Amino acid sequence: MDFETGTDVMLARREGRVAVLTFNRPEARNALHAETYEVFERLLPELADDPDVGAVMLTGAGGAFCAGGDVKGMNARNSGEAPSPASLETAVDDLRKRQRIVSGALQTFPKVTVAAIDGAAAGAGLSIALACDLRVASPRAIFTTAFAKVGFSGDFGGSWFLTQLVGAAKARELYLTADRFDATEAMRLQVVNQIFDDADFETAAISYASRFADGPLVAQRYMKENLNRALSADLLDCLDAEAMAMSRCRTTDDHKEAVAAFVEKRPPSFTGR
């Protein structure tokens, strides 16, 4: 089943209970486009409320994940061939909005999000992959912060996400050098969670995402909230929130089904309720 995106630069379909969103500018290594942000802004809230969607997978077409900003477009603006923001304040407001409707929305999305990286994830493209809950890669995946190469400081939360994943010292190195690293190094750094073979990468990635799409969705939502809160709250606040979430989960059909399945020694059949 396909979802209407209103553009060719971003495609969306459903495979089982996994919504697959695909960056689709292979001629530009899937660089970001104004219409990309519009799709995220409209579609993510719809997928959050869709009872037939249990997880979201983000990927790219044509052998790249996402190259981040369109460098050719930047050059056109800098040379006066394309319009630039009217003022610094306009540029700041616009970027703040775009960051929130993509990285902010992915990090707080109530269902599990998976970035499936089968090629280059660079600059803001890497930041967006890091905003997902989990990342899987093929052996040909390449990662780089890239910003230093074009005289930028970084956006879409990459500095925050990378610091959480690899620690401050390594995050500083990866940002300041903009060195490339491959899937094996990404796995060692815990930037990716799994590596799947090139030949059947998308199938394997969808199967991986399906594990969560077919799981206890209410419990997963509260797990995400707990883990996000743990980044900034103190222990007592986290304990209080865990108590509330556990008590709510106790009333769900999925909890009751899981307990019965455990006792009966069979796999549970979750409904997301």
C-alpha cells in the first residue's frame, strides 16, 4: 500500500505494519529538498495515529541514504543564482522549524523508528538517521558528519545525538575532522545496531522493523518516553514516570496477552492495545 506524499522527492508505502519512507532524489544522492520537509510535517502525525502502522522505517533510493543539504543549491544561493533568506532571523526561524518537524518529530515519535542505511549518510542525512531509535546498515554504507567540509557547524541535532551515542570526545573528533567511517566502524561505535548483507538489505531491514511493528506498541511508546526522559531528568522523576507507565501498561490487552502466552508457552499475539 502506498501513501500519498504529494511529491516525487519522498515516497511512502506500507509493508505489513511497517511504514517505509524513502528519500527519492538519487540523482542528488537523496539530498534534502523543501518538499521533503513538507512530507515529514504532514505524514508523521498521520502515521502516529494510523492503527495499521506499528513502526516507521526511513531509507533512501538509488544506493544512498541521504547526503544532507543540497550543496549545489547552496552554491546557487551564494552566487545569487537562487534566492536567499530575507534576513538572518528568517533563516533561523526556518531552520528551527525544519529541524523540529524532522529530527524532533522522529525522536519523540510514539512508535519505533528505524533508519535503514544502504549507502551514504552525510551531514544532515546522518543527523536524521541518528534521530531514529535504531539504525541498520549494509556493508556499503558510509557515514560522515561532513559539515566541516562545507564550512558549516551542523544541524538537525547531529551533535546532540552523536554525543549521546559515542561520547563527547569521539563526537568532537567526528565533527571536527568530518572523516568518513564505514559500517563496521559504525557498528563498533554503536552508531548502528545491525549490519545486513547488500543482496537482501531492504528485505532484512523491513523484517527487523517488523519485529517492533508487531510488538506491544503501548509498552514501546512508554519505553521511548522513559529513555528520552532519562537524558535530562533526575532519578526520582524517572522513577515516578516509570511507575505511571507500568501501571498504565498493566491495563492493556497486550500485557494480558503476553502474560497468558508466557504461562501457556506460546508466542504472544499483540494487537497494539
